[in-house]
Amino acid sequence: MLGSGIIKGLAETGRNFVGSYFDPERMTTVEYPEQRLAPKENTRQFPFLVFDGEAALAGLRCVACQICEKECPPQCIYIEKSREKKPDHLGKPQFHPAIFDIDISVCMSCQICVEVCPFDAIKMDTEFELSTSDRFGGLLMHKDLLARPNSHFLKVHPTDAGVIDARRAEERARLEAKARLDSEAKAKEAPPAA
Amino acid sequence: MSPMIYFLSGVTLASAVAAMTLRNPVHCALALVVTFTGLAGIYLGLGAQFLGLAQVVVYVGAVAILLLFVLLVTRSGEAGDGDRERDRVAERSWWGWLIALLVGAVLAVGAWSAGQLPQRAAPPELPGVRDIGEALMTDFAMPLQVVGLLLTAAMIGGAIIALREDRMRVAAEREGRR
Amino acid sequence: MFQAIDQIFVNLLRGFLGHLPEPIRPWAGLVISLGAILGTFGLLFGLTTVCERKAIARMQNRLGPNRVGPYGFLQFIADGIKSLTKEDIVPRSADKVVHFIAPLALLVPVVLTYLVLPFGRNMVVLDLDAGLLFYFAAGASTELAVFMAGWSSRNKYSLLGAMRAIAQMLSYELPFILSTIGVVMVTGSLSTVRIVEAQGPGDGWLAHWNVFTPWGFAAFFLFLIAAFAEANRSPFDLPEGESEIVAGYFLEYSGFKFALFFMAEYLGMFSSSALAVTLFLGGWTAPVSFLGFVPSWLWFFLKLGVLMALFIWVRGTTPRLRMDQLMDFAWKFMLPLALFLIPVVVLWDRVGRGWVGWVLCGPIVAAAYVWLGRALVGRRRIQLRTYRYASG
Ligand code: SF4
Ligand code: SF4
């Protein structure tokens, strides 16, 4: 009959209305600034540069290969290579970025820079409160602002960071083993030569 | 009360002049609305509550809207290419003058003869809504019915005309498509 | 004591006017009453917007505004300040004069409708003989303002919105007015004050509210539905359907003028609910005589509040109608039912208004409702739609 539908509808909204006061299960809203959801591991907001050790700028893993700069779809990364090289964690001499800027207002959080980086130097942060009162300078992040210690990476993406750390440790161990073997071999070869 | 009446008459006349002279037809219609409202105000000021309010309901609420709808549906609403049309209207304006003259004459005769009638004592109280209703339902029941019938017939006729045009157009389009 | 509280506003006004010179008294009374009405209903407007947002949020299991002031109830002040300080933009191609007048032309008639509403015992600004007619006359002029707003903006969406709004208001004005005729017939007066007085408890203990009669019950709901449509509220909010025409006729208004439109819409809703209270829910009268000690104006605002809650509840429930459904409902259901109620009122009046009337009139009204409802929705089959232009 005409009108039965609207009565059913009114009953439904009425139930919701009353229920929302008595049944906390219904209310899924999290009141943000005061309450926060626990961070999710796979969240991605904005990239940061990983550094090892204590000194932020000295320990950057980035070797300024500029792959990420080329790949970034909205072209929001700007890199300038350093002139001199310095050894990386494997002792190989590498360049490092003299300038590394990301424009936060252009970045679209696509994570492509992270995907393409061969050195695990750039990762996505979960930090999302990035607003600033200065819409010109404040939106361009320089490398000192982008740098985060590896411990931070471990904190926000424990799984990823664990795998990467293990791999890097393995690489270094292999290198050290090789160096040891090499030196032993050298030592073996040396006496006859001497 | 009389300064109010003069003020309202001024507004009514001014807006009536505006309704005739403004270039944009929608503005003319809106000015006409002011005329209607002013007239209603005069009726109210004279103590004719029912007439004044009915004037607003019928003319401002319905006739003006109808007018505006017609304007919008039948033409662009701009007074752009109106010059030639204006000339054409100007050629025939004597018709308008003639009608205005006739209506004015009738009104003048009416006003003059009203003065000639034997003066009756003014009713102690102005007829209220109730009296009008009673008169309409008793003495004037027949005329009321006739007017109602006429309006209904006109409305049905209008609907039928609109319907037939619509059907014919649809049929013609079907033909054309085949 | 009770009487003093009941008449407190009346006596305050009278006492104040006593200090003024004689000739300006009526005008001063009018101005003060208008100011009081605007103040009261302005505040009510603000509170209603907050309550509405909160209630609808709860119906959707959200929280709603809860930041400004206690429980978010001062939100409307923040909103008001925001809209007052916003830039007032007039489109370059708009018809400046008409564009400027339109919000005023909408607000003034709406405010005028309040003049004939009795808010309590002796609390009416103009006790006109033709009060109800005055209400409808003022209400009829709002359509014009809607047209002015839509047309002067020079925007297709505005014009479409205005056309929709006018078509809707014209269609629903008929049942809106026709549903009140029964009340006028039974009372024998168009004066809102007389109508309320006729619904009072009189000598007995139970009030004779019009809604407690078979025809009055039906007419009350017809009136309410038509009031929903007149106020452009959901489910009749086609004129401002966001998904199709952005915001309808007030699309090109910003800042203060937009606030005026918004306010006029709510004030219109209040006034039509207040009229529903006056005509069907006994105005300021108490439902039973032993509750007569509660001040009359409190009764009035209580009833108004209940109706507002209903408005909000329906808005939180219903989706928007389609244009043809809207028109079908007005012309094929509400209009015939409203017309049908008129002879029923005569019957009710003739057979005496007791249980005999109920036995006779109740089934007739119910049968008419069921039959018209069937005719409207019952035989609907899903057909292949034929398009005039799109097919072929
Ligand atoms: S972040 Fe990675 S990809 Fe980008 S320049 Fe540095 S090392 Fe290369
Ligand atoms: S996340 Fe995407 S858009 Fe942002 S810097 Fe990396 S590649 Fe560019």
C-alpha cells in the first residue's frame, strides 16, 4: 500500500538514530586530532631519504643516480650530483646528492621513486600531518628535512626494513668474507713470491 | 490612511509606466507584478481585505508566473533583435490606443454615473470575508457555477490543444524517421 | 500566577507601548513584534540547522558537528560569521538589479506570513478576518522571488532550478490550500485566532484538535506533505538537486545573499509548520484541560518542535523523487484526495462530530486513500520506455 515504504524507511532511520546513542559499535567515527588510529604498516604519504649512522647528511644512502628524478611521474624531484665521491657502506666510492628537493605539493604519493631506487635510499613515510603555513617555501622539502634515520624506517615499515637490513648485512658479510678470502689468498700467494 | 493611498497609487502608476516602456520583457513582467501588488495594497487600504488578498493570490501568485513562463518558453528573453518587431508593433499601435480609449470611456461614464446615483447610506460595516462567502454561495451561486464551468472548460480545452500538438509532432517524427 | 506567565509577553509589550505617544503605538507595536518574531525564529533557525545536521548524522551513524560550543550547538554562529564575511560575487552577465532584489523578495513575504500566526493566547500580530488568505497570499509571492533569482543569474542550472521550483510550488500549492478548506468549513472562519480557539478543550476536558477527526487526520498529512514540497525539502528537493543542477536557483549567490536564501527556506518551513500546528494541532491549546497551566506559547513551540523533528527525520530518510513521480503524486493523489475530503467534512458536520461521525467518515477516508494509492502505484508495470529523441 502507498506509504508503507516510507514508514519502513522512517523506522530504519529511527532505529539508527536511537541506536547510535546506545550502541558504540555503530559509531565508526574516530575523532581525529584527539583520537588516532594505530598506524598501518603499508600506509604511504610522502617519501623520505634513509640515512645510516648518526649524521643525517653524511649517512644518506642516496647515490644521486637520478633514476627517481627521471621516473617520478609529476616530476617533483630535483637532484644535483656532488662533484666528489665518497665511500658507501660497502666501501665503494659513490656520488651523493648535493641538492635533493621534493615538492610536497606536487608529489602524488605514487611510490614509484621507491620502486625504482636500486639503493633502498628513498622510502615512503607514514607521516601525514604535513601542512604548513608557508605555501611557497614550506612546500619544498630539502634533503635535510627529508632525511630520516634507518631506525625510523624500521619503526614505520618493520617488515620491509627488516628484509632490507638483512640483505644489506648479508651483502656486507659477503664482501667481508670475500675480502678475507682475497687477503688470505694474497697471503698464500705472497710467500712464494717473496 | 490617505498619504498611504497616494504613495501606493504613485508606485502603481510608476510601475505600470515601467511595464510599458522597459525594453526587457521580463523586466516588464516584473514591473507588472509591482503594479498588481500596489493595486492589492490600495484595496487593502480601502478595507477590502478579501479583494486585496485574492488579488495577490491570483495575480502575483498565478498570473504573473504564467506570464513569465510564457515569455521564457516562447522567446529568448533578450530584447536583442527587437527593433524590427518594435517597428511592426508601432505600426499597429492605433489598435492599442483605440482599446485604451474605449476602456477609458467606459470607466469615465461609470465614474460619472456613479455620482448621479441616489446616495445610499453607507453600510455600517464593510462586508467581511464571511459576507462575501455567503453572497457567493446563495445569491450568486449560479454565476459562480457558470464561471467555474467556463474556466474548467477553458482549461480542458487548453490541455487538449497542447496534447494534440504533442501527439501530432510525435507522429510526424515517427513518419519522418521511417 | 499561571496566567501571568502565560501572558507575560503580551503584558510586556502592552506595558512598553503605554510609555509611547498614542499615534505611533500601532506602528511601534508592529515593529517590536516583528523584531521579536525575527529574533526568536532567527535563533530557532540557527539551532534547527545544528540539530538537523546532528540528527541526520546520527541517522547515518555519524557524529555530526560537535566542536563549536557545548555539543557543537554554537556551530550556527560560526557558520553565520563565515557566510557574512565571505565575498559577495555577482556574475558579470547577471541582471544586477533583479539579482539583488530576489533574496529580499523571497524573505519579505516569508516574514509577512508570521504576522497572522498565533503563537500563544493573545499573541498574534494581526488578527485579520481573512488571516488564512493573508498567509496564502504572502506565500504565493515567494514563487516570483524564486523565478527572479533563477532568471537573473543567467545560468542554465539556476534557470532549470527555478523552473523546477516553480512547477513544484504551483502544483503543491493546490493541495496545500485545499487541505485547509475542511478546517475553514468546520470553524466557519478564516481567522487563524478563531480557528485555534475552536479547537480548544472548551467545557470538556479533551481538546477538539482537527487532527483527531478522520478528515482532519488525512488533511493534516496532505498539508504536511505539501508543506515539504513548498519548502523544497527532501524528498521534494528537486529544485536544488546537487547531482543534477548543482544548487538550483540560488546557485549564483554567495555570502550574505546565500545566507538570506537559506534563512528564507528555513523560515518558510517554520511558518508552514506553524500553520499546520494552528490548523490541525490546536495551535497553542493544551491537549487536555488539566494541562492548561502550561503557558500557551510553550505548547505552541513544543508542537512546532515536534513537527520540525518530523521534517528532519523525513529528510534523513527519503531519497529524491523523480520529476514525473513528483507531478503524479501532486495531481493524481493529493489533489483528488483533498477534493474528496471536502464532502467528507460536510458529512462529518451533518452527522454530529461524535463516534457516529467516526464510524461513517473513517472508512470512507481510508477507502479513498487506499483506492487512490492503488491507482497511483498499484498497477505500475515495468514497460519498455520510448524516447522521443534518443531512440531510433
Ligand atoms: S633516491 Fe635512489 S634513485 Fe633517487 S637518486 Fe638517490 S639513489 Fe638514485
Ligand atoms: S612518490 Fe611518486 S610523485 Fe612522489 S616523489 Fe615519489 S615518484 Fe614522485
